[in-house]
Amino acid sequence: MSHGQWLLTDEELGGWIGHLLDEGNSVVAPIEEDGVLLFRPIADAEHAVLGPSGKSTWSPKEFLFPRTEKLYGYSFAGSKVQLQSAQAPEQHQVLLAVRPCDAAGLARLDDIFLSGTVDPLYAARRANTTVVSTACGGADPECFCTAVGGSPVGTDGVDVLLVPVDGGWLLQALTDQGAALVGDGDEGWQAAPDDAADQIAAVGEKTAAAMARNPVMAEWSQVLEDGFEHSAWDRLTQNCLGCSICSSVCPSCSCFDMNHEANAWGGAQTRTWDACTFEN
């Protein structure tokens, strides 16, 4: 359900991002480094790559679930042990220009870390994060979101949706958190046209049609499930290097390992991304 929608020009979108930075938010967006797009904190709206096509090499999941993080520390004071609890950053962060597939991956991380026994560090970051997603106005050769129930204009895990259209961007606030980030819209923002929903659907249909040329099909998911123990996997694993890059780039992989380091003065417990492709 939309909490408000507007039609923004490129200049107005850049101004809004600048306003978010001026208000003290940490804005994390895809930027180009050595020819690839990576999510990094930005200091200026001009640094963000907001185009309707082209996806980042990595998802932004590390800004909710860091590659390595300290869970607690301790130090020895004579016969006493002093514990130091880890604290998540208090600064509000905006994950900007997240693709719908990556946003859906963040929602899967929520299922892991916020269900049952809640992970306090993840929960603190998640509560202090607003996800602004950019709908896909084009499909890359490896795109397959429609084969797993997703959409180029999907809203799973999204607080604010940006959709590229003629004349600029449709901006939709989808959640209370998204509405709080957008407010009533900057003075002078144009209200979204009456056919905004049709324009958004058209963007999704155009990109989905481009993906239809990709042979990945929704029916394959059941084939893979039914063939989990198939001998073909044994042959494929002979080519696996065990580098875990597939798990690292996966937006929904939540595997981690625990590490403990200590000396005569104290120690710390940390967790680090892990992968089922590692031999150990």
C-alpha cells in the first residue's frame, strides 16, 4: 500500500539524496570502482549510480550483516572479568538504489535473524535502516527474478520504490518507515500521475519480457528440489574451487562461523561469513 507517490526529475532526486545526507543519514549506494558497481557510503549524490539498468556486483547485505563483526569482548582486571557488549552503529542508514532481487534477499535475512531468537545486533541495524529500491528498467543476461516469484518492480523488503519513467522517476513510499524518510515530499514535487500504477506495471512487463529470452524457468525450481541427490551434482562439484564467492555475492546467504581470540589481558568473540562450499 502506497503512503504517497510523486514524479521527480533527475535534479529533484539528486536534491532529495543531498537532503538525506545533510540530515546526517549514512547513505549507501552503488558506485563505480575499477569498472564494477559496489555498494559504498557516499558523501555526495553525484557519486551514486542510479540508472535503470546495470546491477551491482555485490548486494548491500553486509551493511546489515557485516562480513566480520565483534559480538562481545572481555578483559581481565585482577581476579575480575569485565565484559564489553558490542553495539550496532546508531546513525540511521539509507540503502539506496537496491535492486528488487537484493531487497528480497534482505527480507530472507530478516526471516533468519528476526524470527524466533532475535539477533540483537542485526535487529538494531535493521530498525535503523530504510531500503530505497530502484526498479529494473532493463534485464542483464543473468537476470532470472521472475523464475523464482520475483519481479523487476518487486516490493518485498522495500520501504521506498523508485521507478524510471519518461520524464524522471516515480517515487513511492510503501511503508511507515519509507513515509518517514520521504515526509510530505519536498516543496515543489509533482504528484504522481493518475496512471502511475500502469506506468510501473509497464516497466515490469517490459523487463520481464526481456528476461523471457533467458532459459531459466519457474518450473526448474521443483526439478532442482526433486534432484537434490542427483549424481550430476557430484560431477559439478569436481570443478568447484571452494572459494565461496557464490555465497558471498548471494543476497540471502546467512551462514557464519564463530571465532574466539584471547591473550593474557582479554579476548573477543567474533563472527565471520561462512559458506557450505568450504571444505571444513
